[in-house]
Amino acid sequence: MSQSTYAISRNLFGRGLGLCSAIAFVSIWVQIEGLVGKDGILPVGAFLRRVLDYTQSESVTWEAFSFVPSLFWLSHETWFLHLVCGVGLAASAALIAGLVPRWAALIAWVCYLSICTVGQVFLGYQWDALLLECLFVGAFFLPGGLTLTTTKRTGPMLWVMWLLLFKLMFLSGVVKLASGDPTWAGLTALDYHFWSQPLPTWSSYYVDMLPSFVLMAGCALTLFFELVAPFGIVLGKWGRRAAAACFAVLMVAIVTTGTYGFFNLLTLALVVLLIDDELITRAWPISESTLPDEDPHPVQWFVALVLAALISVPMVLTVSQSKDGFLAETYSKVAGFRTFNRYGLFATMTTERMEIIVEGSVNGRDWRRYEFNYKPSATDVRPDFATPHMPRLDWQMWFASLGTCESNGWFVEFQHHLLLGTPEVLDLMEHVPFDEPPRFIRTPTFDYRFGDEDWWKATPRDEHFCPPLTLREGKLRRAILNAN
């Protein structure tokens, strides 16, 4: 029996990676001014100045750069933000077209790394980390020529890509059990997930109605897909096919019941690498490369071993729960580049949902509500899909609700911009209820659950998330409001 080949799989992966990268750049491009632009919530320039203060540097040093490796040390003007997004999108388009795939992936990696490292809380999600890792490692897996046309032999880097997929899936299961969360151990996590996740969809509403035994079976399957199925990768052609089927089912289930940006699509691009050319050509007749096979160069083996080691370090640290020692020290040296990462969504399941409502007032008595694009607010508004777009302000509002006003400085800055009426920040909202900026902002909180008559049932809580705020002499101050 001839050895299975994965040349077509590599071709499809390369184009899929380019598509995910393009989606990521377009999504952040339309938000970047409001999030981290000159007049955004967390401006890049102010952040880089704080990094220089932290590293006690007057200008950019290696210490500062290794802490925040970014092109924005060159400039943080608005035009340069758009330029980096545009170059990253162009590189992604080249990857989709199969042109200079290795260099296209590396250029996209540099641009997205530059954005992520200055994006602060808005670009610290796991799909951002996964895209960086896929672009960098994938660059050495994809051909170094002008096009994606390849020989059938994919060399040792194919195993490195499989290792990356193994890490992603296996760690997602490990953290659920290692956390000691009772909902995963008791298989009740899905009783809470569909309404407590960051941005539910209308489909989440209906899936949440399924009987408890069905949701319990879903928990068990999730843990099986994440903890057991990854080992199919090393069990030959049929094991990889089975693992691919498991991963695909899980990703489709997630993408159809929640909003996680390009994460599921990117994972599916990795899953394609488990499907051999024989199976692909059965389902989709396509001609394989006629170029002769070439034995891997010793340099390829060396690069593959180095990358495999770097991919494995965070996995070993997570499984062993080690925070000290040689491996932890080694990992800390490359952690700033956000390219070799740990993974594991929903290690602990949130069992309640507090929503922060943002309201403004001109007189301190009559209040009007700001509406976000996707975050739950009005109880009669249907939760909608945002995928593959990632609405970062909406997502970050969910994370804010898990903490306090004091621990979410970005949210205070967000309210500041609402009082200023900053156009770039207001553009991130679906509905702004004022033609001119209000005098006061307040943030009442509610417990939200899926409702019976409306999409949501909101129960008022006694406390506000932040104290009421106003501007005095141009500075943000706590407002004293009439109790009536």
C-alpha cells in the first residue's frame, strides 16, 4: 500500500489560512481607530509610552521591543494603523491566491503581531494567538516558491502542523478537567453555556431548550473530542480521518451556537491537514501535482525539530502545571511574541450572566440607553450572529462583567469617550441616543437569562458597575445625582 500524501491538503490549508487571515484584518481594520487609534479607547501612542516608562527607556530598546514587538514603534499615527492593516490584508489575499505563500504568511504574521501586541485587552483572545501561531509555523510548512503548486512529499513540517492541532484540541480538554470546575466534571456545563457565553446567538436560545440528558451527552462528547480524539492523529490514515470528523463536528457545533470570530474556521483549516489526498480526490476530483518528489533537506528537519520543541513547551507547562524551571524560563523569553501559545476556552463555566447596561443623561433624571451591535441589551431584540467578524468592544464587555470597575480601566476610558462624544468610539456602537454628548453616564447591572416571552429575562441588581460619571473642567469625575 502506498504512503498517504497530503499535497492537496496543504494547498487547501494555505488558502484557508489566507482566508482566515484576511477576515481577521478586515474585522480589526473597521474597528481599529475606535479601539486603539489616536482618539480611541486605548491609544497605541499612550500604551507605547507606558512601555518605555516600564522598561526605563527613553527610546526603543531591545527590552522594550521584545516586550511589545510591533511595527508601531515606527509610527502610531492613524495612517500607519491603516497601512499595517492594508499590507496584512494584501499578504492574506496573496496567500488565498496561492502566490509566494511562505512570504505572504510571514508578512501577514508581522502585521498581525504588530496589531496584537498594541491591541491590549482588545486583541488578547485565543483566536488571535492561534492565527499568529498558524501564520508563523505555517510559513515554514508552505512552499517557498512562487505558488502553492507542490510536490506530493510534505516533509517533516506536516507532523509539526499536526502537533499544533493536537496541542490546540488536547489542551482545550485538559484545562477543563485541571480547573476542577464542577460543571465539567459533572457534565452539566452546557446547562449554562448557551446563555452565559459572551455573545449568544438566536440558535443558542433554541439549543438551550434541549433536554438535560442531551446537553449532558454534549458535554461528554466535547470532552471526548478534545481529550481522546487528538490521539487519532498518530494512528495512521484512518485515525486521522476519524479525528478530523470529530474536530469538524465540534467546530460546526460551536460556530452555529455562538460568536467566536474566525476561530472555528481557522481550526477547520488545520483539520483539513488530517485529510489525505486520496479521500479528497474521491469527494472532489482534482488533479494532484505532477512535480517530482524531493527528499527533505537537513535544514528542514532542523527547522521542524526547533518548531516542534517551541510548540510543545507551552503544552508541557500546561499539563504539568509548572510555573518555574528551565522550560518556564525558556517560554518566558518568547512569550512576548505571542506565537507559541497555550489554549483552552471555558476552563471554568460561568453559571450566571451579569449584563452591564450603559446609559446617558442630560439632566441626571431622564436616562437613555446606548445599544451595542451584538451584546445583549434590550430583552426583545433577537441575539444575532457576528461570525466571522469579531466585535471586540462587545466581547470585552462580557469580560468586564466578570470583574470590577476598578479592574477594567479601559471601560472607564470608554465612558470618558461617551461623555466627550468621540466619533471613532461612537462608531463602535449600534445606537447612540444623543445628538450631543450627555452630561452624565451610569452603568446599572442586570442578571440575564433566556426568557419565555422575550428572548431575554432581565432582573435588576442593586449595584451599578461603576459610579455615575461626568466631566468637570474637561476631566472625568464622579457625579452626584439626585436620588429621585
